[in-house]
Amino acid sequence: MPNSKTAPKTAKPRAENGWIRKSELDAWLDRYLPVPTQVISNEEYAPIPQTPEQRRLEREILAGAERQAQRLGMDRRKFLKTSCGMALAFAAMNTVFGRMFTVDAEELFEPAAVDEKKLKTFIFDIQTHHVAMPEQAPKADQVFLGAVVGMRNNAAKMNPALKDRKAAIEDAYIENYIKEVFLDSDTDVVALSALPGSSEETDVLTPEPRIFFARPGAGKPGHDGRAVVEAEDQCVEGLHRGGARQRQTGLASG
């Protein structure tokens, strides 16, 4: 007879084109962790398998969360949503990888102790895009631009601020990019990603010459070091030609 306490509450996720969504796998395993314990993919590359250290970290977090949740009279999932759950994850990483984070014992069960040590959060958005203006790419791929607008519509489902706003390609132009990323949000630094396309005439995400705002220079956004360029290997030559400040990653992944 199935044990109601251990039986999965959701159906086992089904692979689509060889991929399983992490959110669906977490729901099936009832494994909602405050920090990642393995490399995942955006479907642009095959991730490496979970390492022994990462498996140990996962076990440390789950076991510690069970203990602390019982102590505080709540279930494990609710505990892991709290600031104490985040502190436990930091402590677990210290156990597995060596002391890297300062975590006091009371932070594992007292939210006020966590609040006392809060500092300004540094936010680094590791993959962002803006598209070329019409005058920069007069023969832009219209199908691709339509897909960009579609992604903006999907974002409205997650962002209440966009709920009553009709998406338009102008939302992805550099002016609105700067406004939303650097003025309206708490983001500190971004990686501006680029992808090589089929031709320079139709590309709207190539780094040279269209991703220009990350280039150093007076009067241009990005000269203060708040943006770096992330590009595929095929784009690196163009980045050097254009004089853009760049961080070569080999594979643009988010």
C-alpha cells in the first residue's frame, strides 16, 4: 500500500525531445532547494552529470531542512522558502566545499538573526538581449522579431507590471532595455548575449555592429562597467573588430 507521506504528489515528468524541465522534476521529487545542486541546461548544450560533491550538498540540505522544519513546527518545503532555509543552504555549502560563507547557528531557526546581517544584494543577470533598431537592420528577420514579441507576451504572465501592456518589438530596443534593466530594476551588472545568425543583413542579435552599448566610451551606457558581452565563438572576431569590451565564454548559456 502506498505511503501517503512519501508518495510523489505530482506525476513523473515526461521527457520532451530528450529534456525534462527542472521545475517538473523538483515537483515530482518534492525537492525545492534554495540553491542549485547540479548543472542544468537551457537546451543549448548537454549539462555535465551531477558531481559527488553536489549530491552530498543536496543530501545535506534536505536532511538539515527536515531537522529544522520539525524544530520550527513546519514542513520541509515551507522551511526552505524562508530566510532560515537559505542560511541552512549556505551552511551546507560550507560543510561540503569548505568555509566560504559566514553563517551563525541562530540564523538556521531565527529569521530576525538573518535580517540583522542582510546587506545589499548584488544582482548579475547573466543573459540579456536587445534587438537592432530598424535603421541598423533594415532587412531584419521578421519571423524572429515576431518570436521576440511572443516571448514578451509570455513574460507578461510572470510580471504583473506587464499584464495590461500590449507587447511590441519596441520593447526590445536599446532605449527600453536600458530603462527596464538599469533604471527600473535592481540589476547591478548584465551579460549582454549575442548569437550568430544566417546573415549580417537579417541578424538582430549579433554583437558587431548592433550590440554597441557595451563598448567603452564617454556618453555611452555600459562605459561604467555594468555590462559585459557574452558571445558565441563565431562572434568573437567581430567583437575584437568593434572594440567592444567582451567576456568570451565559448558558449552563450543562461
